[in-house]
Amino acid sequence: MGHNWIVEQGLAGNNDVDVMPVNDLREHIPGVHCPCKPTVEIVGANLVIIHNSWDGRELIEQIEEWLCQ
């Protein structure tokens, strides 16, 4: 199973951008109130909401990046 991410704008009925893991262990709720406690960045006039995965793929991606250096 691939550990991909999806970037979608307007999922919560506004111009916010959600970056969410695909095929995660639990479902994510678009927006800042997701139980994964996403981080929020302001880019221009939009909020970019970066969700944390339930399966730990960020750690795996970081390790892969270190090994490829």
C-alpha cells in the first residue's frame, strides 16, 4: 500500500487547503478540528492545514530521506 498524500482546496466549504494522508488507518476530517491535530500554516490569503497521519508515514518518509542523502 502506497503512502500518498492528497492536497484539496475547499473541502470544508472555504478556501482552506487540506493536505491529508491517503489510505490512513483512520479517516480525517477536513479543517483544523480533525482529531489528528493538524498543523496550520498561512500561505498568502489561505490556510494550509497539514494533517498528521495515524500510520506514522512522516517518520518513514523522514528516514527514507536521511538514507538517500
